[in-house]
Amino acid sequence: MGMHKTVRVAVPATTANMGPGFDCLGMALNLYNEIYMSISGDKLSIEVEGEGAMDISRDEQNIVYRAARRVYAELGQPVPGLTIKLVNKIPTSRGLGSSAAAIVGGLTAANRLTGERLSQERLLELATELEGHPDNVAPALLGGIVISVLQDSKVHYLRIDPPAGLNTVVAIPDFPLSTRAAREVLPQRVSLQEAVFNLSRAALLVGALCEKRLDLLQVAGQDVLHQPHRANLVPGMKEVMAAARQAGALNVTLSGAGPTVIALTCGAEEAVAASMQHSFKQAGVNCHTKVLIPTIDGAQIIWFN
């Protein structure tokens, strides 16, 4: 027997919600987790480098492994031993889609190892099933900006290319925030007025992105459904958002469930980054900033040999 083939997959970070598009809008960013996967006898071996290396499990609980196992189950095949190496650049529990990247990466890698028998649509459904909602997994798999609607376990989606010239600045605090904790602070009921506030802005946001009307992003990016309730979980959030706008950001929101704050920009990135860092520091929070570019590519198979 010759050596088993190894597949190498890169999956982008994603930012969900983009303000008003709660649980339905997400965008891929050029920060990647890489997954190397090969079949190896009957033992599971997992190695992790980079972000999350201290806390990512290396046994059958590992999310990448669980996603791979789901592909084998779908194909009705026994799960072989797998050797998995993760090289992570996406910080964990920060609102940048690290779990979505792990799920999409595991599915994509295992699908390649088994002969690419599952369609992208099916992979998206499996990813959504594993993650619980499609807002991050859809752009992680498909790239670009994706609007997703989950109905009866089917994901109906529309993918759009990010407007040219649109950049982002992320301020990533050095503390984690679990998505579950960030969800628990949200009210189960909202007023009609709040519902209209968000849906009018979500509609305007999608239109503005399609028509490349960056001037509309400020108004279109507002939200009352989730951000105000999460402000207490992220010290300095409101001040950081105000500071970034002051420094020239087009729009500023929480990335996913937070605590990362993301500014959409078209120029002035350095000033926006400095203002966000300074503002977080005044609230007693250390953070690091990155300029990330929206990417049209989702999960990519880099090589298979």
C-alpha cells in the first residue's frame, strides 16, 4: 500500500449579522484556518497549531473530526482513522466564525477524501445542522456576502460579491465570549417598532451592498435587536463604535455575538484601528486590531496529493 493522500483546505473567517441582519447575514474575511486531513489506519490523531491550540480538543469531541464523521455517516461508510492537523489563524470565541470554519473545513476535507460525492448545497445543510444556524457557515463555505434563510432544515441563500473598495477593521478583545452567553441576554419578544427598525435596515443594507452604495451603510447598519442587549457583555462597546465612526468608519457593529467589534471602511483604516484600540483601552480592555478584506472565496481545497 502506498501513502494515503492528504487534503489541505483553507477556510475563511466570517462576520455575521453585519448589524441588523441578525442570524441571516454574513461575510467572509481574508483570515484563514487550514486543515490537513488524511486517512490513517484506525486511529484518530489530531494536532493543533496557532489560535485555540490550548483549548481545542484533540479527541472525538473535536469539531473538525465531528464534521468529517458526519460526511462518512451521510455516505453510509464506516469512519476510518484520520490524521488531522489544524493550523488556525481565526481566534476562538471572538465572533469571527472559528466554529463555522472548523465545521466547513472538516466537511470539505472529508468530502474530498471520499471523492467529492456531496454537493455544496448538501454540505451547507450539514454545516447548518452541525452549527445550528447558517449565518457563518454559509459565507465560510461559499465566500462573499451570503443571505441565508433556514426553512425545514433546507437553507435558501443568495450570495453577493462584496462591493469593491470595502475593507474592514476588526478590534479583537483579549477575552472570549461564548455565543451561548451572548444569546442568553437577548429578549424572546420584541416590539413591532423594533422589528420594523431592524427589517427596514436589513433590507436597505442588502440593497446598499448590491448597488455598491457605501454611503448608505451608516444608516443601513443600525440594529436594536441584539447589540444594545449585548453591550454589557463587552465593556466599552458603545464608545468603541462611536470612536470608529468618528475616525471615518462607514459603519460599526459587533461581529457575530462579539466581543469583536468590526468597522466597515473605505480608507482611514489605520485611524479607525487606532481609535478602536484606544477606546477599548480606556474601558480597561486590551485588544488587537487587524485590517481584513472581504473575500469572494469560501472554503478552498489548496491541494490533494
